[in-house]
Amino acid sequence: MSSTWGNHIKISIWGESHSESIGVVVDGLPSGEQIDWDELLFFMERRRSQGGALDTPRKESDLPQIQSGLLNHITCGTPICALIPNENTRSKDYSLFSQVARPSHADYTGALRYNGYNDIRGGGHFSGRLTAPLVFAGGLARQILHRRGISIAAHIAQIGTIWDDPFTAENLTPQQIDVLNHSFFPVLNAQAGEQMQARITQVRSQKDSIGGMIQCAVLGIPGGYGDPLFDSVESRLSSLLFSIPAVKGVSFGDGFALCSMVGSEANDPFSIRDGKVVTDTNRNGGILGGITTGMPVVFQCAFKPTASIAKEQKTVNFVTKEETTLAITGRHDPCIVRRAVPVVESAAALAVLDLLLSSDRGWNIR
Amino acid sequence: MSSTWGNHIKISIWGESHSESIGVVVDGLPSGEQIDWDELLFFMERRRSQGGALDTPRKESDLPQIQSGLLNHITCGTPICALIPNENTRSKDYSLFSQVARPSHADYTGALRYNGYNDIRGGGHFSGRLTAPLVFAGGLARQILHRRGISIAAHIAQIGTIWDDPFTAENLTPQQIDVLNHSFFPVLNAQAGEQMQARITQVRSQKDSIGGMIQCAVLGIPGGYGDPLFDSVESRLSSLLFSIPAVKGVSFGDGFALCSMVGSEANDPFSIRDGKVVTDTNRNGGILGGITTGMPVVFQCAFKPTASIAKEQKTVNFVTKEETTLAITGRHDPCIVRRAVPVVESAAALAVLDLLLSSDRGWNIR
Amino acid sequence: MSSTWGNHIKISIWGESHSESIGVVVDGLPSGEQIDWDELLFFMERRRSQGGALDTPRKESDLPQIQSGLLNHITCGTPICALIPNENTRSKDYSLFSQVARPSHADYTGALRYNGYNDIRGGGHFSGRLTAPLVFAGGLARQILHRRGISIAAHIAQIGTIWDDPFTAENLTPQQIDVLNHSFFPVLNAQAGEQMQARITQVRSQKDSIGGMIQCAVLGIPGGYGDPLFDSVESRLSSLLFSIPAVKGVSFGDGFALCSMVGSEANDPFSIRDGKVVTDTNRNGGILGGITTGMPVVFQCAFKPTASIAKEQKTVNFVTKEETTLAITGRHDPCIVRRAVPVVESAAALAVLDLLLSSDRGWNIR
Amino acid sequence: MSSTWGNHIKISIWGESHSESIGVVVDGLPSGEQIDWDELLFFMERRRSQGGALDTPRKESDLPQIQSGLLNHITCGTPICALIPNENTRSKDYSLFSQVARPSHADYTGALRYNGYNDIRGGGHFSGRLTAPLVFAGGLARQILHRRGISIAAHIAQIGTIWDDPFTAENLTPQQIDVLNHSFFPVLNAQAGEQMQARITQVRSQKDSIGGMIQCAVLGIPGGYGDPLFDSVESRLSSLLFSIPAVKGVSFGDGFALCSMVGSEANDPFSIRDGKVVTDTNRNGGILGGITTGMPVVFQCAFKPTASIAKEQKTVNFVTKEETTLAITGRHDPCIVRRAVPVVESAAALAVLDLLLSSDRGWNIR
């Protein structure tokens, strides 16, 4: 059904926004991997609401409590379970939504899917909070990959109509990756970043929200991993990326821009550099025929604006079948994109680690 | 690995471009479904090369030979196997590519992945020919869905910089669907279609190729199907769509355009129409929280230009590690988009039928 | 890997004997199912050590703490997570076993599998304690099935050389099922039960342990569920039954006794009773061609004796590669069979509910 | 559904007894593996009916026709498809069974499962013929394992009440394996073998059939492969073994005999031999905690007597719901056990290769 993913790694996520806890079971990780706990917590902290003008006022400590599978911060090889208590819950905010659907939210579809029995408090199982356990799992995968020379970086490529610089061969440097990995508003162009933040502050004051795009790169993954057809790298990654709430588009390399190109523009010419096969450009995002080329795997995710806005909207009471209006008063992010950066990186880390572990070519590329 | 897909339905595809045959095993289809054979063949014919200016000169009859699971054109409920012989093969064209990589093709990654043991003739397992069995499977699913009031239509939304009209509430009519379903170059705007065909003819004469976009709609699927997180309708569809060669982007509803919107623009207001809950707009593409709303499921696929072009290109011999150039002389489509329309529709049909069949809400919505 | 099971239902189990907690995520259960909490706890209590002469002195309260997916004891349809704290742990007992392997236990294979990084305290992830979350999940499935007229009963068919009466058409009555379902030492023949208990007490006093067999029946499951080949009812059930520690054999109907029969003895003649197709005998255990016949599904599980015994045994230090002897002093059950009865019933309940839910014939047979 | 199996390897089988062909798609095999074609055909020949007194008079050439994935008898790494035509079909024999159920056959359950739409000719998808493609797939796996020092041998351990010698440390020699692997009636005790054949000839003359048991051993598999809980070696093997028609029991090591032992008898003492950890006995069949010990993996399969017998039997017409009698006149094996030996070996080969390939410890133990 909804909560299990993976070929070799199996991730199982549970929880509702206001249930006792949310959490994750991660199975299939190799044994003997040392986890840097501070780094893991810092990675999770990047997803956590910082309050202020950009994020929801609901602040949770979001400290994962290890239940199993880690001993002295070293993986046992058995399932790792981490539990994150739900602390700061205000359930009274949500009683209305069992009948009146917030536009573009899952109130109505959830009621249909579960015949009205789902827990609607705080968005229930559809809440963005469910990405916290995914980031925990991704944080583990990320460190295991990093030890083998694979690093992952993402930046906020777009907020509304404001664009960051794209990844290029020049700016995909170890230094730049390090800066992005330690930034709470990761952009390549600092000025664009400031404009984006101003725009988010503005839409919040207008009782509105705004969408955006994240671009992510995986560096150091060797060529020859992946499969044609149903287990293409694109298929594996997209199935996980589209499980992130609010993602409505995924593209690889130059993505939709390839539709307007001719082949002689779009094709990536091969070269030999330092005795290795490389491509001069990377319009295919490091993937050909579903298989890695050895160039960085680059992809984009489109995020729609946060559905919950304070502005009055037209909607219906789907129980009484009457039209009505709604101004949402709960605590919400005016823009989810900043907090989604480590979520996208986590999906990438999990998909790439799973890709290596399920290969017969040997996963341990250290 | 690469050739099996599905939750309830299982599709297993085999074959190389120049192997004895290509084919598919489809398991999990319900028993007792009458298949209209002429309609199935017509659907497959839409994918077949028609030669001429738009398609590859390699013409195959592509008639599926049923091996099992169908008796008097009625599904037995057991696995259906269909075999498509490879007839028109010219293997001498390909011997070069075991060393010299066609840019943006899978020659190099295939050699890495399979340690040089893969069958490279005609692109081998990476050939676009492998979509023929997928269209056979999709043709079955499509008829089973259609009997239950679910229909699927796609059009060529973009070729290069020429755009067709998009789907709207107005043009998504039974008549329009029927026209698209019977067209060999399906567009909503006939004039755009003519310009597109002229552009394809032009790039061919320039020894080049061109990319494009397909937009697809699934009508009649009721609300409440799908799941949050890993089995979202988006995740299920995208994993199959990204297995189609040359697809580099997938988006739902307004897709990447949502990145530049504010919430009050992007949200779809709910209304009551004829006693039913509907949305006034459909920017979310009929999916909220990973679950169908009952509105049409609408999505887009970005296709890169055909990698094989006759123009000379810079590349490498990846065995000797030397740079070289290459002008490809095999038989190729200047634009794959036209023939990909039934492939995209097939992926949609299979994903939607699998979605229904794996639901505990009952699949048989007839 | 090791911790996820299911076609439609997904069960993910975590935990080690001495970790913070053990637990389970159960996904794919239908929404709106009322759970009788007292009945669930009573079912789990049947697995719990009662101390005394028959069970281990390690007593745990084993109360499941619901984390998600249940609201007012009604299933939400989303993943249900239950956590069971480990309370009564004595880790000092186990330090030896990282080098000296207990014969027939998983100390040695666990060290190989996980390169020595697994948590060995209390048997770690291999502990019989891990069946507690399985019984929680099975307890949910059991109630959902019972509401639809499907009931499950098991009895201790054999301890050492003492045999209980087998299930027959006569004793498979609602009354008898009810008695078995409420018994802490469930047998059909009370005298055999007393002899079994005396034998267990005796082997304990001899610092030894003893094996046994459980026979289980599923009543009320309609005909026509299951599949030929890889998803036969036997395949589905056995894959789950063989995940129970200490199970070394599984058989259906007359099982291994069928090897010595001729066809005219072994075949179950069909009859019409009350207008329904039945079989006069049930040597095939209610399954033909991998599919249910409508007769009770009957199967047996062989349990080896508890590996940990107080008697001195010959073994090795697998790190220093030296032979040595070992007398195990931890707390162990002299016979695991009594406590395994609800575990076997749980596996049956989960497999049968999964069978119904993954069928295209409709699962809701109420 | 029914026709796909595997974690890393994916096997998809199609076909009915009288359909155009039967066959298999095997995906996930490593590339570059040389297949000895004569050895493969000889292995398949051991499953084929030899006519005479012991086997069915229906003789098929059963020559696999490679469709894809093998080039010059070397695996490409892509899906291997093999097709076996159905040649010797006599469909008139079977028309009756759409209404009158052969006792202990799948006529009735198949009709329920597929609402009467399944192909009943020759037993359709339930026919023992479907094991031919499994043996093809197993024949590939077997050679890939053999190259890495893993060999598989099985013998007919029991026919009716006649028992062969069991496997022991003494008779599990390379010579003995070679003899068994080249025998059409593989037994360890030649005299028992002759008695078994006489017994089969006798039951045939009595218009009856007879059951039996196969014991199988996998040698050379290193310790540390497999998983606790749901992916135990026992779970993986049994799920495949129970997909073989007529198998009603599976046990490992001493199996059901362990039920009557005490721990001090049943436990396998560890020893050091040639610097390696071994066990003195192998009552656990080479598996502890679901993980291989490095000792031979030994298991047993119980086969019921062939359901189809010429003797008159009591049965029903399940359409008209009337009782009747039936004497089956088609062509059938009086005992399926001899021909099932390579089927059991194939299941073992596939499960063990899948076990290695899905391990993160490295599969390539050569």
C-alpha cells in the first residue's frame, strides 16, 4: 500500500500529524556503518521549522529516538527503527475539515479513500510531518554513501518567478556542495536567495503561499548502475520523489527543455578526460538508457504552493454537498520549498543506495 | 531487475531489437474479459512505423502472436503471453557501437552495466522496439477499463517550439477523445499538427532529430483511488512512464508551472455540480494527496530528441579510450513523439488498472 | 531484506531482545474496522510467558503502545504502528555468545551475516520475542476475518512422543474452536495435554528442552482464493510460517503421510451437501491447485526443541577457532510450542487476510 | 499474482497445457555466464516423460527455443526468454472437466477462481507441464552456481512405503552427486530404487497412482547468507517449492522428526575441522536463524499421489450440482516423483542464486 518502498532497502513509514508518534523502520542497510549523530541531527534540523517569517509557527523538537538496529551509533544490519514523538499538537484546529475540504489538500480524497475513518487532525497521514522520518532514513543513507565518495547537494532553484543559478560543471565543486549542505536557505546565487526570502515574507503577509523548484545533484556515482525499462534510475528516483507531498513534476537533466531541442543540441558529446569517458555537457542528467553514465545525476522537483492559505477560498461541505467558503486558520508554511531540500536529498540518497545495493556489480564502491 | 513491473498486474517484457522475438507476459488481468482484436491491432498499429517522412524506414508487421491466457479472445485470468517476431533486422549496421558510443544513446552505459556482454544489434534491449509489447499489454488494459467507463486520450502537445492546444474542460469530450484515439498524428489544433509535421520533415532533411511533449488524460476514474506516500498515483504512473525510452520529465496537472504560482492561483476550488463534488479548475491533475479526486487525471511526458542522428558528432571509442567522430547511418525516427502516443496511453492504462485492482475499495466500477 | 512481508498487507517488524523496544508497522488493513482491545490483549497474553514450570522466568508485560493508525480502537486505513517496550532485560547473561556459539542457535550465523555487528544481547533480532509484534498484527487480522465468518484455531498436536487427537470434521465445531481460542494449553484431548505438560516439566528438570507440532485450521474461507504456481496458498502461508523461529517443517492436509498413499486413498471425493460442493475427506487441507476449495484450510508446523539448554554441550569459540563446552545459564523456555500457538494463528490470519485483500474476486465476504 | 517470483532474479512463467506454447522469462541473471547447452538439455530431459511403465504416454520434445537474452550461449544480462511449443495435445480428452471435477485436481477450484473462463484442456495453467520452463530457468541457475563451487543433488527418498537411504555426511560426496545428477531414477540405494519402480508399475496396472518424497541437498553454499524472519532461507525456498504442483509438505534438516526430540539430541554440536567451523551433525539442515551455516542445506518435499487415476471415483458435476462418478481416461503419470527431481533441484538452484544475488555480502563467491 502506501508506506513501504524499496528493492533492497525497505523503508516503512508510520504516523499521523497528531498521533502518538511518527517514525520509520529502515531495513536492508549494511552492518558496521558508523553514524555521525551530530551530522544526522543537523541534517534533520534543516527540515525542521525554524519559525520566523518563512516557516510554520508549529515547532517540534523532532529528535529521533532509536528503538533498534543501532548500537553505539553503528548499524547492526538489522532493521533500524526511529520514533519521533508528536509534541506540539493543537487538534481543535482541524475538526472542521472532516466535512469542509481545504482546496488542493487531501481532506476530500482522504475521506473517500478511507471512508471517513482517517485521522484528519493536522492533516493526518497526509501531513508534511511524515517527511521527518524520511529525512532520518535519508540521513543514514547519505552518510553511508558519503563514505564511498558519493555526495548529494540540492538548492532552491526557483521560488515563484525568482530563479537561482542552475548547477553547472563549474559550480558543482566540493566547496560549493559543502556550503549548500550547511545552509538553511541553500542557493547558488546569494542575491536570488534574498529576493526569494523577501517574496515568501510578502506572500505570507498576503495570507497566501508560493511554489518553487528544487534542483538536486548526486556526485561520485560510478557509471553502469541502473537498468533499462522498469528499474531505470529515473523510475526508481521518481517513484520516491513523487511520494513527497506537493511534488507535481520531476525531470532529469535538461528535462522539459529537451522537448524544444534538436538532437544535435540535446546530445551530450563524449570525451576522454584523464583517461576516463566523460560527456562535455550533461543534458541527460547523468543517465542514459536508465543507467548511470558516471557524470553527476541531476534532477528537478516542482513543488506546488502550500495548499493551506489564510485567504478566503471557495469550497464545499462534501458531506452535506453544499458550497461554502473557507479561510484556514491553522499553522502553516507560506512556502514548503526550503524545508523540502533535505527531503529531496534524502529521497536521492535512499534511491541511490538502494540502486547500489540491488546491483549484481557490487555495491561497495569505497 | 529491469523487466517486471506492477502491484497487482505483473508485466514482464523480454527481447532485443534483433533477437528472435520480443514479447510480454501480462499476469493478474481479470478473467472473462472479451478483447476486441481489431481494436487491439489498430492500437498497436498507431505505434508502428508508417515509414514516409516522419518515421524510421524499418517497418515491422508487429503482429502479436498469442502464446497463452486468451481463449477465443477472452481472458482466461492466467498469464497472457504475446510474442512479436523480429523480422526486418539488419545487424551489420551496428557492429561499430560495441566500441564507439553514439552520443546520448545507451551504448556506453549498456557496455558498463553488462560488462560488454549485452546484445548491441539494433540497440538491443534498449531499443524503442521494446515498447511494442508494452503497447500490447496496454491495449488489453485499455479495453478492460473502457468497459467500465474509463477512457484515455493523449495528444502531441509540443514538437520543438510548436505547441498544440492544451486539454481543457471544454475539449475533453467523448467526441474529441474518439478523434484522438483514431488519429495517427493526434493533436487538438489541426494547424499546429501540420506545422509539427513540417518541422519533423525539415529536421530529418537536416540529418537531425527533434524532441517533444505528450499530454495524456484519463477520464472516468472515480475519486478515492491511490495512496499517500510511496504508492501515490503520481509515483505509480511516473515509475512506468520513466521506463519509456527518451522520457526525461513527467508532470501532473499544471506541473512545473505551479512553481511560479501563489496558492490562491494554484488551488482548485471545489464546487457541487449535479450533486457531485468537482473542482472548478484542475491544476492538480485530478490527484490530491496521491489519491484521485474524480476529475480527469492529466499528465505530461517530456521526450528528448531521438539520440541517433545522421549529422557528424563528437564521441569516443570507449574501449581504446580515444576521441573520434561519428555519423550514424542506421534507420531511425527523426522524432519519436508520434509513435510514443500509444505507449504513453498504455502506461496510463496499465497503471490505472493496477491501481483499481490493488485497491481494497473494489476494482470493478462497472 | 528480513523485515517486510506481504502482497497487499505489508508487515514491517523491528527490534532486538534488549533494544529500546520491539514493534511492528502494519499497512494495508481496511479502514473502519472496530478492534476489541480486550480480545486483542487476551490473544497477546496467550503468547506471553506465564512463568511457572512451562515457560521462561523472563516475564514482560508486553502491552502494545499504539503509535498511529488506530483512533478510538477503529482502524484509520493508514499504517498502524505498535511499540512494545523491552523491560526485563539482563544483558550480562549474553556477553559470552559473541565468541562462543550456542549450538543450534543463531549466534554463529548472525555473526557471519552481520560481520559481528549485530546486537547479540538476548538473541538480538533472532529472539523469539520478535514474535510478539507478529501476534499483535495477527490479532488485528484475526478480528477483521472473524467479522466476515472466518475463524482460526490451533492446538498442540504433539510434544515429544505424546500426540493430541487430530482435527476431524467432528471436532472442528464452533464450540471447540472457542475452547481452543481461550485456552493457555490448547489441546483436543485433555489427557494428552496433561501428559505433555508433565513431559515438559520433566525435560526442564533434566536441563533439557523438547520439540513439538502445532496443527492449525482456518474455517469459513470461501473457495476460489489463491493462485497456481508462485502465489499458491501453500506458498503464501509457508513463507510466513517459516519466518517463525524454530519452525523446521510445514505441511498441508495429510502432509508427509501422503507420500505413502496411493491416489485412490489420497484423493478427496467430492459430494453435494446442502446444495454446496464439499469433499468427504480433506486430505488436501482445503487447497487444490494452490486455490482454496471452501473446506477448512488445515496445516501443521514442526518446532524443533528450544536451542538453549542448561545441559553442558560441545561447541566452539568461532573467533579463536577453538573447541570448548557450554552450559547455558540464561532464562529460556523448556518448550516453545505452547507460546507459539497464537504465533501460528497470527501467521494464518495475516496470510488469509492478505489473500482476500489481494484478490480481484472481492475481499469483503461478509 | 501467480506467475512472478524472486527478489533479485525475477521468473515469470506462462502457458497452459494445450496453449500455443509454455515458457519463461528469467530476469536478473548476471551477464557473461557461458551456458553449456548440452548439459542444459540433459537436465531438462530428466524431467521429460520417457514413456514406458513409469511415465505418461504423452511425450513432448520439450526443446526450449531461446527468444532473447542469450548470445552464442552466453548470458547478455538482459531478460532471457525461452519458449517451449506444445506439440502433442489431445484436447478432446478434457471437455468433461469443465463440469465434472476430477477429485484432488484443480478443475473445481480453477473454475471458481477464474469464473469458468480458464483453459481446462490438459489441466490448463495447473498442468505439471508448467514445470518445464521452471527447469529451464533452474538449469541456467544451476550452471552459474556450479561455476562457483555450489552443487545440488536430489534423490527419490520415498515411494509409497519404500524408503531410499537418507543423505549422510558419508554419501554426500562429489562422486555420489555426479551419479545422482546423471540418473533418470536417482536413488542412493539401488535395491530400493528397483523396488520403487516395481511398485510404480504395480499401481499403474491397478489403475492407481502413488506418492513419494524427494530429498535435496545444496553443497558449497558458504555460511552467512539469508536473513532472520521473513526472508529466512526456509521462507525463500519453501515459497518456491510449494509452487510445484502436488507438493504438500516441506521440511528442513530432520524436519518433523525434530518434534519428538529433546534439545540435547536435536542440537548440532559445533566443531573445528581444518580450521573451519562445522557442525558434527546437521539436524538443522544447514540453516540457523534463517541463515546458512556453511553445512549442506538439506530439505525434503512431500508429493501427493497423482490426482488423475483410471479407477472409478466418486465426484460431482459442480455446474448442475449433482453427484456422479468418474474414471479418468487421459494420459497421466502413475507417479510424478521421478520427473519432479530436476524440478526440486531447479527450485533450489533459483532460490540459492537469488539468495546470493540479493545479499549485500557479495554474491560472486567464485
